[in-house]
Amino acid sequence: MFEEKAIQQIKASKEKWDETVEKSFAKAPERRKEFTTISGTPVNRVYTPLDIASMDYERDLALPGQYPFTRAVQPTLYRGRFWTMRQYAGFGSAKDTNERYRYLLKQGQTGLSVAFDLPTQAGYDSDHPLSMGEVGKVGVAIDSIEDMKVLFDGIPLDKVTTSMTINAPASVLLGMYLAIAEEQGASFDQVGGTVQNDVLKELTVRGQYIYPPKPTMRLTVDLIEYCLKNVPRWNTISISGYHIRESGATAAQEMAFTIADGIAYVEACVERGMDVDSFAPRLSFFFNAFTNVLEEVAKFRAARRAWAKIMKERFKAKNPRSMMLRYHVQTGGVTLTAQQPLNNIVRVGLQAYAAALGGCQSLHTNSYDEALCLPTQSAVTVALRTQQIVAEESGATDTVDPLGGCYYVEAETDRIEKEIFDYLEKIDALGGTLVAIEQGYIQKEIQNSAYRFQKEIEANERIYVGINKYTMEEPPITDLLKVDMSVGEVESQKLQKLRAERDQAKWKAALDNLRKVSETDENVVPAVIEAVKAKATVGEICDVWREVFGQYRPKEYV
């Protein structure tokens, strides 16, 4: 992009400038010796064409909507329509959450996102002993198809897209969703949305796994294969870097380890016999957004370019849509502080701005009170309004990739992409993603980064407003959202009634068939849908798989 003569002139000018600036330090020194991003990457005093001298426009950037999609996966991005505004919500009973969904849709939310409680995520019913005290606490309790009907009561599933954050029992919850869509009169090809279905990050950082890796991957691929043939508008997996970042990973690690998981899923689908261009266009990703806006923008751009190259060069994809990294963003939950919680509105605003500048397809903005409780209605309204202000007022949506060409952002994009491929090379050398997880390599890399960041805060080397600087005495926070713990008792009573009134012969036959299918190589999803229609519960279906597949325990805990 730059002539050699011009580069040499800039280099000479820069060297003189550096000398002049450093001589001025006696009177006005810089605030600290080294400036770094949240990820710990050094930041130069100024960036010039010298930092991107090797860039080739057509090879590295190109135009939006063109390979390698660095600038955007859509040609006009938000000039056509805004990202899907999808607030993550769920608490208490299905009825409680349905009321929140209806409220959010009235306020301008354009998609639904379901937070399930921990028992549901772990494949236990609300009346299981391990569920005690957790029912409806951090998400909605869903035990059966009857709960799912209440959850989406009055919400036409052929008109709204839904994202479900569920992993090990993903096919069970999707089966319930499809069954009630069918009851509403919607055909499967009219239903759109996303199911997370990403257990590799559960094994690495989040811990909501149930079965050993091999059968879990089988269930994941079964769901992808079934939707490919029957639910064409469904995003069959949301490969998640969000929780990787929340656990302490750097921006580059978040992207590298998420893409490594993506490679493992693509390999598993190809091994099943699926053509890469048949399923890859429906793969989606889920990323975090931290407060360092420029690093986050560079991170998203680098990941788009890296994924495009991997799909084209490694997997020989021919369809451009197979090379497009489409992703949802959630603002950084771990960045929120219980101290001075109103400060979180500013943090979330910056993070949402970074997601918009970076070109996301879907966004959830956290509520300012989430470090203290599940979001109150007033707080979630502010969170949604934050998205709407960024979309309608900031100007970030008026042009595609507004920071493209910025020396710093382009240099950061190149650096993060290189770090992504460096990590992928190490993971491949170990034997692939599953081996790297089993050996603890990925976990250790994340732990080291988390430790570095925490040390910086404790040493006041990194400022966290309200935590280690600008602190103040505060009165206790009031008006927090509290989930009524009687939800567990109510759900247990509903389960007793369900079990007593359902057709026992139909229920038993459906579970017997599920067990039989699970013991073969046959796709389990049709049997799951049959079971949920027979009013088998989440826990009962997952118990069948516990019997067939066993339960996973990491090596260090055996």
C-alpha cells in the first residue's frame, strides 16, 4: 500500500519525533513507563504507516462482504438493518420469564434469548435433590414441554428468532421448542434461532457438561445434522468465546480457543459425512466485549479474517457463506462492579459501541445491577436503550467498518490474527482441541492470563474505577430483584401432577425408543422430539443418556 520511498521518509520523521518527545519528559513525563491493553499487550505511543507497511489491501482487507471479510460479512452492514437486539433473560418460573419477554418486545427488542437455570443446564428436574436452592435462581426453570408452552405463550415462533443458552441437554430443549412451534402451526422451515450446543467450552471453562467428550460430540453433531435436513433457518451451534473471556483469557486467546473449538466441530461434521458447504453457513459464534474499545474492534476483525482463511484453505469450503464468521456479542459480565454500580452503564455503553464498530450480527447488553442480582426491569430497560442509542444516535452504524484504515486498529488486527494462528499451530501439534483440553493446555493458558490481570489490579498497575481508584463510601443497594425460592416447591408440585396425568405407556415407549436409538449410531433428535411430546422431562431424558453414555469427570477429580 505504501511506496518504499514514502516509508523511509516516515521512518526518518518518526525517529526525529521520538527523540523530541523523549527530551520533553523531564518537564512532562508520561503517566507510566508502559501502556498496555486489558490483555496486557504493549501499546505504542503513536501508530503510523510503518506499523502496517506490509499490508496488501485486496489480500488483507478488501471491501465489506468480500473475502476475507475483515471489514464485515455483509456489504452494507447496519445501513440495511441494525443488529438483532437480543436481551438475555430468564428467572423464576416460565410465567415470570414470559412476562419479561413480552415487556422487552414491547420496548423494541428484536429477538429473544433464553437463560436457563442451573438444574436445567445440568439436565436435572426441579425436584431432584441436587436442584435444591437453585431452581429459577440464575435462569428460568424448564422441566417439560408444558413449561416451554408457558415460556412462549402469546409469542409466535414463526415471527421471532430465539437464542437458547443450553449445551449438554441442547437437543432436549430444541426438541421442546420445535414441538410447541408445531403446535402453534409453524412448520420447521419457518422457525429461526440459535442453540448454543457448545460443550467444548463447558469442558474448558464453564463446567456445565454431563457426558464424556466423545458421546457429547455425537449429540452435538446429531443436532447439527438434524437441523441441516429439517430446520434450515436454525443456527445449529453458537461456538462460544464469551465464557472463555469471562474466565480470564486475553482478547487473542478468546478468539484462538473459540476458533479451535470451531475447527473441532467442523472436523466432527465432516467425519460424519456432511459436506462442509452444507452445514458451515449455519455455524455461529458468541463473543465477549470488554471496555478497551479499539482492542475489541481489532479482535472481531482478526477473527473474521482468520475464520475465513481456515474455512477456505483448511476445509476447502467453496461457498462464501461458509467462510463468514457470524456472531452474537454480549457485553462483559465480569467487568461489572458491585461498587458504584451505575458506573456499569458507561462500561456497557463502551462495550456495545465496540461491538457495533466491530460489526456484530446480534447483541446483548448487560444490566448495570448484574453484579448484585438478576436484572431488574428498570436496569434491563437502560441496557436495551443503550443498544438503541448506539444504533440510532452514535453514527457508528452509518458507514461500514468505520475504523478500517486506522493505523492502530489495523496493526492490532494483524497482531491478534498472528496470535490466533500461533495458538492454533500449538493446539494442532498437541493433537487437536480435545487433546489440548484433556491435557489442560488451554485451561492453563487462560489461568495464567487471569492471574496476570488480577495481579495488575491488586498492584494498582491497572486502574479499575471504583475498585482500586476513585472509591467512595456507599449506602447499601436496595430494590434488588430477588427470585422467590418457593419456585422450587411450585415446580416440584407441577412435576408430580405431570407424571401422574401423562400417558404412561406412551411415555415409557418413547424413553425406551430413545435408549435404543442412543445405543446405536442413529441420529437421536427424532427420538428426543417424540419423548418430549410424550411429556418426558429434561431430567428423565438426560438420565437415559447418563445410563447409556456415563457421566464425565475431569481427570484431576477422579
